[in-house]
Amino acid sequence: MNPGRHIRFVLIGMIFFPAACAIGPDYQRPELETPQQYRTDSTIVFADSSIADSLLNLKWWDLFGDPVLDTLVRIALDENKDVLIAASRIEEARATYGFTKADIFPRLDISAGASRGDFVFGNKAESLTNNFFIAPTLSWEIDFWGKFRRANESARADLLASMSSLRTIQLSLISEVVGSYFFLLDYKRRLEISERTLESRIVSLDIIQKRFDKGIIPEIDLNQAQIQKEIAEGAIPLHRRLVSQTENSLSILLGRLPSSVPVASEIDQLKVPEIPMGIPATILERRPDIAEAEFRVMSQNAKIGVAQAMRLPSISLTGIFGFASGDLSNLISDGAAWSLGGDLFGPIFNFGKNIARVEIEEERTKQTLYLYEKTVLLAFADVEDALTEVKTYGEQLSSVERKLVAARNAAYLSRERYDKGVTSYLEVLDTERSLFSIELELSEVNQQYHNAYVRLYKALGGGWLSEEEMEEAARREE
């Protein structure tokens, strides 16, 4: 019999058998109900807006107008350890995908051996014999039920999920870097306010001390001035500590040892981004955590098919074509030897183990689906919360700014009234205490206001991370 005909038969089988349909449910994307507008502001609705799309595609941290931010973000994306770990996991998932995909194709091995004795194939020989052989072995489990294709589908979805996981980490990292930078500006501003207030109160205490020494004012005024001076002085180490701790945290985000971090702006010098009037309904699809959750559903759904295929018989083919001889020197010249065979293995009764395996994968698929739906709900809640924060912190900031104007004027007038003997020093203390508190409050609310925008851009999925990604996104949308 011609071995070439059998080899051609195997090759033809390799082409046509994989075309058989894979059992198990094909993935169907879950349908999601999306609101027509955000409840926070009726002017911010879902719409196909090119302006909104272009704004969201920008490196959104540039919209705050601080030149240091882009440098910090780039350093973090290149050197942050969590990003490097996530990138390594992508490579692991890619290798797993290749490992799983290889099961679809035939496997080619080589075997060789040598033996000498009088026991051959289970029988006693009359004399000693030699046996030498070398042969490539082609083995292939035909993926008739799609078991390997479903496993490959699952591994590919896991790879895509790991890529989305990297984007999730990158987006969170950018938000943490920008948010921490705003905290740093806030704490530096509060430190500057505290140091300036201390200088002013040292001057006031010196004046009060001289007036007390001359018997013009009572000792309680001196004591109150001393208390206010210590309050301002006590705020300085507090804010120095906060500055140092924030710089250390920011350094870790940058993947570096704790060190000082340069700043280029004051907290009140940052620009306020414009919120687009129309936000596309598809913007939540850009959130990498949603994409990751969907890929997890896709991966788990494919595992149902793998489990179902394990309930059915498997068909394996084995082909050997090589050389065999009783004399090593004549191994090649004695002629070729070949073998072609097939095996069928199928489960009959295993106390419902294979049925339970399918049920396990079905329930796991339900769990990943519920997790996906929960992720989408949380995404909408994140946007709503961020929009609420932007709106309310903006209103609060305006109120504190007006309050600061009034507090500065009240402090000036009370000082004038005290110097002219019209009022007691208690009024001066009260207005100066209020002014110091409001100045610190204004810096904090300013930071909270700008961090609300950070959370909004994070909730909307952020912007693209590089020019290459922007160009790729533009090509997909054409």
C-alpha cells in the first residue's frame, strides 16, 4: 500500500475536519439599556457630538494648563510598577493564547530507539536479535466538536481582557498622578498661607506685647495674640508633613524612590476644562474596565463549549513514517517503515461528572455576565457622581471666594476699629481666625473642584494615551 496516499488523506482531513461546527453557545453581546441623558444636568445628553469626541480624545490632563503634568504622566506610564506588571501579564496571556492555539494543529515528534535481546513483541525468540528504528510521528486529535477552537476562543478573549486591564491600570494611574499633583498644589498653597499668616501674627504679637508692656491693654489680649500665633505656627508642620507624604506617594506612582516633586502652577492658577454639551452614548464603551468585563464574559462563554465537547468522543490519528532495521549500519538501506492508525475515546458513564462540568461553566458564565452588568451600572454612577461633584464644587468654590472677600474686609475693618479703641481685641481675633480658616478652605475646595474633573474624565474612559492610538481610533471611526 502506498504510504503517500495515506499522508494525503491525513492532509485532506486536516483541511476539512476543523470546518465542522463547534458545539456550545456562540457569544451574543449583552444588550444594555442606556439613559437618554444624565440626571445631574439636563443639558448634558447622549448625542453624536464630534466636539465632545475630540475633547475626550485629547490628552485630557493637558486641559488644566500645567506643563509639568504631561511630564509626570509620561514618566508614570513608562516606569510605574503596576503598569509594568500589567504589561507582563499581556505577554503571558499572549503566550497562553499561542499555547492553546497549537492544540488545533497536528503534532510532529520524532522517536528513535535501539534494543537487543531474545524477547520481541511479547514472544521468546530463538536467538538474540537487534532492533533499531528512527521515525517522525505525526499525531492529531481531530477537533471535530470544536473543543480546541472554543478553548482558543477563550484564550483570545483572555488576551483581549488583559489588554483592557492594562488600559484600566493606565487610566487609573493617570488619574492618581494628576489627582495627587493637585493635592500637592493644595498642600503647598496651604503651607504658604500658614507661613504668611505666621509672619503677620508675629508682627501683631510684637505690637500687642509693646502695648501690654506700657500698660495700654490687658494681659488677656496678649494671651489671645500668643494663642493665634501658635495656631498659625502649628499649621506649618502639619502642611509640611502633608506635602512630604504626597510627594512620596507621587514618587511611588512614578516608579521612583521618594523625593521632591517640582510644580509649575498654583492651585488657583489651573484652568477649568469645558464639559462638552453632548456626550456620545458610546463613550462608556471606551471604559477599559467595561471592555475587560465583556471579554471575560466572552472567554467564559467559550468554556461552556469546551465542557460540552468533553462529553463527546474524541478522535485521534497517528502516522509514523521512518526507518527500521535489525542492523544499525543498514538502518536507512533496509527500507522505510510506516504506520497509520486512529483511536476513538469517549466517556460512557462517570456518575454525571461531565454534565456537572458543563453546569459549572454555565453558572460561571452567569456570574461574569452579572459582573459585566454591574460594571456598566457602576460606570453610569461614576459619571453621575463626577458630574454632581463638578457642579456642586463649582458652586461651593464661588461661595467661598465671595466669603473670602468679605473676610478680608472684615479683618481690615476690625483691625482699624481696634487701633482706634472702638472695639475689643476679641473682634480682631475672631475676624483673623475666620480669614485664616477661609483661605485654607478656598485652597482645599479649589483642589476638590479640579479633582472632580479628574474623576469625570476617568469615569468617561479618559482620552487616548498616545498619538498612535489617536490615529488608530480615527481610522476605526472612518
